Amino acid sequence: MLKLVREDAAGERTSKKPCHTSSSSSAAMCDPDVWADLLDSLLHHIIAVFSSFHDLLAFIGTCHSWRAALSSLPPAFSFNFPPLHLRPDMGDPHLHGSSVKHSLLSNCKWQLVDPAKRTSSLHRLAPRYLRGRMCYLGCSYGYFILSNLEQCLLVDVYSGATVRPPRLKFSGNHEIYYGILVAPINSPNSHLLLFSRSSMFQWQVGTSSWLEHTLDCERILQIVFFKGDMFAMDFLDRLHRIRLAHQLTVQEVPAVWEEDTVAGLIKINKPWLVVCGDMLLLVELSACRNAFFGYSATFKVFRLNFSVEPAKWVKVDNLGNNALFISFDRRNPTFSCMNPERWGGKSNCIYCAGASADSDEAWSVVELHQELPCTCTAVGCSYRSKPIPAPSVHSNELHSLWVLPSLVYGDGQ
């Protein structure tokens, strides 16, 4: 079901013996049982200094107790290595590995590349029994969320393992366009949420039935989790707080813009929400007049200041020692990474999952406020250099994206 084309040999062949010494006095300290009995708190400090996903693979391959330590990470723990880049590939050179039609998902394969170990990659094949017109609904906690009429399927992007929720029984004519997990799938209180224009369907993982909730808001484009709350951006760029306790509540979060932050800008597409440490950020790709190119496109970032009422979107001039990771389908997860220079990345940059047409790179790297020359017309913008893939809202297609595999969240495979 899975085909391993290429793997980092060092990560796969990590020695089970953590140390080697000729000193008899330290022989006892090199006993594997000593290392296996290290406290989880100490192992968590070790995990915190990893600079790549391959480091994590080597760590969890050492022994069972070290792998188990991954599952005991605190909920607020943040990894300092970048997400993996996932690029679908149907073998059609005209696709450039950028998207896969929903009718072809049963034949899909995808490539996983670690930005910190770019010479090593994995090629995965979709499960053989994935048949029919499976529509792509999103990616969450390392799982593709796919749908085929009333049947939903979760596919682990790293291992290929699948989870099949119970069939949906619609009370009306619903078109599901978005799906998300609210917690890692192995968590005791994990739920899968599916969205249509008028309803939200909720399944607690492991149970045999769905709950249906009526939605009274515009179409949801993206959901992120910030400080224990679930925040959603709708089609009108309004922010909502969603809560599931006892009953579903969707409450708009009043937010205003800092003066002069959006004057003269032409929005090219819908914004992204990104959680970066203790900040909730909004990333926009906008066009404005430029003295040299006529128009230029730039990424702009805003931070939501919750300390005032109503909350205010405040322009961020510099991301500091952070980098952001986005893809053009809002249903895909967004990420931030601190100190990207540790793995060869760049701070104050936005990593876009999708190659430029004039580059062999698998993704684009754009410094915050860097100008991208473009030509604006009545129907939008086209780039004359370093183009970024055409933005989309929600479709049935699978595009390049950033992902952290489920095992990062302590999912035992």
C-alpha cells in the first residue's frame, strides 16, 4: 500500500546504543536500560532542540519508551522544525505536480519533502481501495479528509493508515466542502467536523453516529486553534469563535483595522489565519501601485490585539525570528516556525507551498513586504516574475500543502 522510494538512511539506521566508550567506569551509564528510563521531562527537552522531522524519526526509533515520550508532550508544546512539503503527482507533466483532480484521487501519489533534509524524500501511494470520485475536504493533524457522497475517509499522509467514520445521513441536500479535526485523532476527545453551507456535522472519533448543527453564518473558509479556542474566518473575512461544549455556538469576534493599514490595497485573494506563538496573525496578498512596475503584489501581516475592545488588527512590520508556512487552499493547515536558520531557512519570510513557474524549487519563499511585480486587470493579477500559484477558495482538488505527520502529535502507528 505504501512505497518507500527514498528515506534518510541515517534516520532509519539510528543505533539503539546511545553511546560508546572504552571506560569501564562508565559502562553502567551506557546500559540501554539507563537511557530507556530517562524521565519524560528530560526527553521533552531533547525533542525541543530538534531541527528536522528526520531528527524526530531517529529519536522515536531508539526505543519504545522514547517513542512513548512523544505522546506525553504538553498540549502547548511547539516544534521548532519546519513542516513537510507535500506535493501531489499524477505523473502528468502538464500538472507540474501542483494539483490532482478529485476523480483521480484513487490513483494519486504524493511526495513528502523535509525542508531541512531536502536530499531525502518519501513517495506515498493512495490506498488501493480508494475508489470513486473522492472529493478533497482538507488536511488536519496529518490526515487527508476525503468524501465520496455520504462516505468520509481519513488517510494518514505519512503512513497511509485510514480511518473510516460512519456514513452520513443527510436530512436535506448538503454539499460538504470542508473538514477538520479539532484534535489529534488519537486524543480521547477528538472530533471530526464537516461543513456544508447550512450545517456542521460532528463526529466524535470512535463513536457510531454524527450530530448535525444548523449554521447561521457565511461559508467558513478556514479554522485555526488559538489559546484553547477555535477561530474561523468566513467568506466575508469576518472572524468567529466556535465552541462545541454542550451545544454548538458560533459567535462573531468584533474586530476593527488600525488606521491606514488597508488604504490603497487591492486584495488578490482571501486572507490566511496563522497562529504564531502567542499571536493570532492574518496574512494577506495584496496589490498596490508601484512607481516602477505599475502594480506590485506584497504579503502583509496583521496581528489581532485582543487587549482592546473591539479587537484590532495591527500591522506587523517584521516577523522577527519567525517564518510562516501557507498554502493556497485555506482548508490546509498553516504553520509558523521559530529560528528557521537552525535548519537552513530564513526568518521574516513566508513559505508558499507551490513552485514558481520560472523555478525548479518545490515552494516559493517571499520576504515580508518584498514586492512581486504583477499586471492588474479587471479580473485580477498576473505575475511577470516569481509567480505564485493562482489562489483558490475551496475546490475538490488536492494542491501542494504543508503538513506535520500525525506521529508528530503522538499518534502511535
